[in-house]
Amino acid sequence: MNGSEGPLLDQEFLKKLDGLILNTRTALQGDIGGNRKSRSKGNSIEFSDFREYVTGDDFRRIDWNAYARFERLFVKLFMEEREANVTVFIDLSGSMDWGEPNKGKLAKQLAAVFVYIALANLDRVSVAGIQERPGAYLPYFSGKQGFWKALKFIEDLEFGGKTSLNEAIKSYTHLKQGGGISIVITDLLSKDGYEEGLKYLQYLKQEITLLHIMAPQELEPEVSGSLRLTDVEDQEIRDITVTPQVLKAYKRTVDEFLNSLRDFCYTRGINYVLTSSAASIEQVIFTNLTRLGFVR
Amino acid sequence: MLNFLNPWGFLFSLFIPAIILLYLLKQQYQEVKVSSTYLWQKTIQDIQTSMPWQKLRKNLLLFLQLLAVLLFTLAIARPFLYRKAENSSDFIIVLDCSASMQAEDVKPTRFLRARNEIEKFIDGLFPDQRVTLIAAGYEPDVVARRTGDKNTLKGRLKRIEVTNGGGSMDETLSLVQAIARELEDVEIHVYTDKNYEFGRPNYKSIVFNENGDNFAVDLVSWTQTPDGPVILSRIANYSGENATLSVECLADGITADVKEIMVPADGTTDVYWTGIPSHTRWVEIDILDKDDLLLDNRGWAITDYHEDNRVLLVSQRNIFLEKAVTLRKDIELIKTTYEQADDTEGYSLYIFDGYIPESLPDDGNIIIFNPQNDNNFLNVGEEFVPGNIHLSSQTRYSQFLDFVAYDDFHIARARQISVPDWGNVVLEAEQGPLLITGEKGSQRIAVFSFDVHDSDIPLKMDFPILMQNMLTWMLPQGLGHDVKYYAGQEVQIQSMPGVQNIYVTTPSGERLSIDPTYSIVPINDAREVGIYRVQQDVVSSKGTNTTEHYFAVHVPTQSESDLRPGQVLTDTSQYESGQYTPVVQMKELWRYFAWILLAVILLEWWVYQYGY
């Protein structure tokens, strides 16, 4: 199963998405903090700051009043209403194609939703699969008419292989310079961890939203007895005798894992959303994400 | 010493290497695909760090499983402990079932304890050992013959019951001796309460006796006085200490008197009871104090006073007969002549002397002397002169001539009588029968073929003896005079002429119907002590008349009431049997192993389930 039965999103649902925008906490960051303050580009120009004129600056923006006072050339800085570069990272490893309901399907749906919202906000969007290495890649594009192409691209994504979140993100070369929005959809079951990759994205001035999908079977496994666990990604085998004691310990491990993840994201300013694959896409978008303010 | 009944059971221990092998080959795991073993791996690391001995857990399971197999192997190998290596192949077990075994000085009773001990002994038998089980009850009873089947033996043992009688140890020991003679290697165990000294090494008595205290009603007797019956009771004290006892006298079940009496140690005290109502049918004497054997604390006497027997003598004055008949005090003799003798009834006995009525009465017994040939009853022929008088053969009727010197009789003439089909010739001469007796239905008939006047018999002292012998048979008191029996004795009821039904009611109230076909009816069920009531329904032309009488069944106190072991010397010098071999006691252990096994399996499950 690769989560591609039936249309990922239907028209009905897409209509509901029309009113939504991606909310970002960092309105302006540094001198290049372009952000989408308004939907109508170029209509309102908001003053933001001054900076000394350097060669090459648009001399139209020189503040002559300031020059009169200080005899130095200052350039007015405005909140630039620029299109944002949205990158949707989707974890295409084998572990995503697992669970009942399947994590992969929800991941694809979410990816498509974010692409749609981004396009509706006149942003530029790109979709990148991550596995052990960067996988399938849909280059940046904008314009709603490109959505169907993107949807087709997402639908056709195949899950398989191992995950190495850190490695895949670090070797991803298509990120636009100058920051942007990164949405990472993954189950975070990456044996080499996730911290390095996320830090690297932040280094590249990406505002990260981490959508963490877990299957109910991962959160609360219903197994017992002597088991030979096979990892679907690397086929690693682990023999374990599951007793109620072991199950308790497992849940403890899951809690610890999630807590450390939340802590990490909180301290690094990463938007973090945990969702079960049993949740419907409506629920995730209109309840989980909306409530936390990632979309509005 | 330890040995094994089923050494093949050790084959089961082959499972031990099998389990180890299974562990080496790893457990059979259920294959489960997971998205990632990442979290599981962390979990295992956590468990192992929080429980440092977790690694031992598998080994603990292995250890418990190996222990379980080992215990199971031991259990099915049926280990047993035994003392002394040699053992007999045959045992004869004798269980004393006499009344004294009911004593409660050994708890719960001597008998139950002995039976228990025998059961334990049976449990300890080797498979090739066989047991012959004999109950020394009213008579020796071989309950099980040479079997090693423990279930059979135990089942049969359970069915043995203690008796109220004196037991039959002497006969049993003779039987044991006879059985033992046929066996090679036999040991005889006698479970009893008396000290038997066998004087042979392979005879062993296992004595159940705690020197119980006992008092007994030894004797209850009575005599009729003008003031009513006077009861004599004898109370015996077998306790070794003087005792003051409360003794109660009941007349027909109603308390008549209670007395406090002193009975010396190992002695007896006679107690007289007067003021008993004159028509009392039976009295009971009870010792009210408790002792170790309650069975013999009661005794009975039947004071059932019989009405006189009415006897009709039809003769032309026969003074010899009159005198001989009236010797018995309970006989009311009515004399009549031939002319008035027809259609008579209502007598217990009819004596027809030289005459037979046209129709014989049917409600009493009949003695006929010198029948004439003008009757419908007997075929009477010519006269003859008897010579060489002798008993025709030994039959039960020969008792009429007990203590009678018939060979000295001289008879001038007798008449030939053809013997009827009911008749037996008791006394005869060369020429023909002289005395024919027999039973026609339940009517007893005796026919003398001569006139006593034509002989010298009435002049001899044998005549009253002969007549009394005859009357004893002819005038039954329902029972013989002996109305006191011991438990287990055969009680004989003399059925009355014309009896239709006989019922016996036992002390516990059970009503037995007795076949009245024969004139003497034995009752074998008189094993309960107490008063038995006998009812006889006699049908005559006047209707049905029910007569009742009683008899009492006692414990044989002389042999059973002294509960102390005493010394019973038994002559076993003639006992022959095989070699002496010491007793072997065997104890099987598999049950213990089975219990430990169960505990280990539960523990193993628990460890498996909860991890520690």
C-alpha cells in the first residue's frame, strides 16, 4: 500500500481550504525578511526601518528628510510583500507506508493540502521527498494552475527504503536562498535522529513546521508473547517477549521520545504537531493545525 | 531406601536435552512487521538498564522448565521409600469384626482404626505382592483372595462391617492356617484388639487396644411370682476400679425404676427389680453411664407370659396319657369322649386315643394313638405283634426318642398302617411302623400304631420323657424356650399350625417377612441387638388370629465386654507356612513430586507472564 487509493483530496475539501493561509510567527527577520503581510501585493507599503545607503540601492527610497537632518544617506526599509518559498518535505521511507490507517496516505494528503494553501497564498512551493538521500523532487512553482500537476506528483510518490532525516535534509540542494517555509511531514522514525536536519534547515533561515505522524499501533501496540519484530525499512530483526511489563516500558519510551521531541521543537521555535494516522485530514487541518495557529 | 516402581519413567528425562536444544535453537517467535524497531530497541535498553538481572529471566524460565521436567520424570518413575529389603510375596490379613472392636477407646473406634491401618498397608504394597483379606465376623469371610489389586482390596475392605457378635477368630485362624499351608512365602497379620500370642514369627498381631473402661449388662433373667415378674440383672464392671452406676429398668419401653448401684472393680453386682407390671412383655436394663463400649450397656428379658396351651384328649379314660400330658404346667387339658369329639376346634393339640373323628380339626397339631380302620384319614390294616423295635433312620424326628430306651419296649400288638405321603416312620418293628410323624402343611401329626395299654411303655419312666419330647414339638411357643440369643446366632421360629404370614420386626423397626412354609423357620438377620417381635397370622375357620411373641438378641458379654487386651494363647505349633520374612513398609512419593511440579509450573507461568 502506498496510500494512493482514491483521490487524495476532493473538490469539496479543497474549497474549504480556500480561506486558509499559512501563518508564520516571524513576520520580518533581518533585512531580507520578506513575508506575506497582505494578499494584494504592492498595494500597501508599510514602513519598517532605516539603513545606510549602499551602492546599488534603489535611490528612490532614499529618505531625503533624514539626509537633511543628518547629511547622510539613509534608505527607508519597507515590509516587502514578497512571495514566500514553501518547501514541503515528505518522508518517503518504508516506515511511512505502515500502520492502520496508513501513515503514508495522511502524509500525502497533508502535503497536498499545504501545496494547495501555499499556492492559494500566491507563494512558491516545492515538494521534496526524503529517504536516505533526497528523493523525488518537484521544483518551485507558483500559480494555482500548477496544483494539479503537484497533486499528480504527490499521488505518484512511492514509499520505500530507509529514512535518514539528517542526511537527506543536509544534502538537499534545491532550497532557495533567503529563507522560506519548510513543512516536514514525517514519522521521525529515523535511527540517526532528526535534530541535525532540523537545525540545518533553521540555519538556512527556514521556518519549520514539523508534522509528526504516528500510527495508533506505534503509540499503543496491541501485541503480546514472543515476537520477532522485523523493521520494514532495514529488515533488522529484534526478538522480544512482550509482557505487560514490556508494554508499559514501551509506552514509557514513546512518551519520553515525544516529550524530548516537543522540548526540542519548543526551544528551537519549531512548530510541532503530532497526529495519529487514525485522524482524518479535516480533523488535522481544521482542528489540530488551526487550533495551534499554523493555519488560519 | 529409595527405589522406583516405574523406572521406565526416566525415559521422560529425555525431554531435558530437548528443552535445552530448543533454547539453543531459540524460541519460536511470532513474526511481526513493525514500522521501525527504533522504539522497541530503546524500550529493551530501558528495561535492561532498569532491571539488570533481566537477562537472567530467560535462564530462569529455562531453569524452571528443566526443574518441571525433572519433577515430572521423578513423579512418573514413582519413587518409593521402603524399610527392610526383603519382603513376603503373600499376606493374609485378618480383621477382627467382633463386638469389642466397636469400643471407642481407640479413636474413632478400634474397628475403623484397624480398617484404616489395613488400608495404609494395602497402599504400601509392591505390585507383585498379594493379599488375602479375611473378616472374622460371625463366621470367617474371605473377602478377597490373593490379589494385588489395591482398588479391589480397598473396595472389599470398605465393605467389611463390624459385628455385634463374638467374632469367629478361632475358626478364622484355622482357615488362615489352611490357606497359609498352600502358600510359599506368607505373612499373617491379625488386626484385632486382643493379644494373640501366635508363637510363630510370620504371625503378627496388630493390637488396637487402649484398655477401655466398660460396664456391661451381663444377664437379665426373670421369674414369675404372684406379685408379677421379678427381674434379676447382673451388672459387670470391667474397668478395674469400683464404680457407682445408674441403672434403669424399662418395662415394655417405659421406665419402671432407676437405681444407683456400686459395682466392684472386675466384679459383678446383682440387681433385683420388682414392681414390674404383670403383663409386661419385655424388660430392658440400661446402664446410663457412658463407657467405651455402649453396645453392651443394655440387656433384655422376655417376660412374655404365655397363655396355657389348650389340649383336647379324646379317649375312653387313658390315665397314663392324662398324667404324662399334665406334667407340663402350661397345659390346660380338656378330656372328652368319642361321642362328643366331632367338630371340635380351638385347641392347640388334639390327642385321639383309639379314635379318629370323621373330619380332622385343622387348627391344632394331632397325636393319634391306636387308630381304627374306620376312618378317612389313615389306611389301617391287620394287627401284628411287633418284634425287634428300632429307629427306622436318623431324621429330625428322631429327637422324640432322645433319652428313650425304645429297644426295651414291649408291645403286645399293633396295627399295620400304610405310611401316608406326609409321614415319616420314626420307630418301627420288623413287621411294620410303630410311630409315624410328619407335617401336613403346617399341621404336625404323630401316629402311634398301638394302644399304650397293650404295652409296657406307660410303666417305664421313658414314657413321660417320650411324651414331653413330643409335646415340645407339638406345642410350640412360637419360639423355642430359648428366647435369648447372641447376635449372629441362627434364630429358629417354630411356625404355628395354619400360619399364613410370619413377620419379624427388628429392633430398628425393619419388618421382615418370613416364609412360613416350614414348621421351623430360621432367621439369619438377627444381628442387631435388642428386642425382636415375631407376628404370626394363623388362619382358622374362626378367622385370622395374630399371635405375637418376642425374642432378644444380646452381645456375648462374656467374650466381648472385657475390653482389656488380655493374653490369648493360640496354639500355632501346628501352623505350617513358609519362611519368616520381615515386614516391608513402603511409601510412595510421587504425590509430593506432583505437588512441587504444580508449584513450579505455576511459578514458571508467573515469571513468563510478569517478567519477574
